[in-house]
Amino acid sequence: MATLVFGSVTLILDVSDADSSATIGFESDDCDRDYRAVLERGAVAIEPPTNKAWGVRAAYVQGPGRLRFEIEGPPT
């Protein structure tokens, strides 16, 4: 896995069973709020906010094409 950080945007390159062009990560101070906000604007849910073993709360939505977006913030 590799992460490339550009300010508050993170490009994540990770191994997967299925091909994915990229995951673009956004830092958030409230993952649940921002996840709801993008769904209200038409984003397609992949995975709702959950606390991850690596110490963050993350959610995933489908972007255009094969892009995947991650919203990551502090765990709850």
C-alpha cells in the first residue's frame, strides 16, 4: 500500500481482489456528517462509516468511472 498526500487530499494505492483505478481520500473532522452530505448530493454508497482497526473512522463512495472516494476522520 502507498499513500500520496496533497494537503487534505490523499491518493491511496492499495492491493485489491478487483481492479480499481484509484481511491482518493479526504480528511474530515466528522466522517458521518460528510458521508451523509455527499449521499444527499447523489453519491453512491460503497461502505458506510465504520471504525477501522488502524484507528480511524472511514466511509467509501463511488466516484465517476472507477474512482472510489474515502472520507476519513477520527473514530467515534
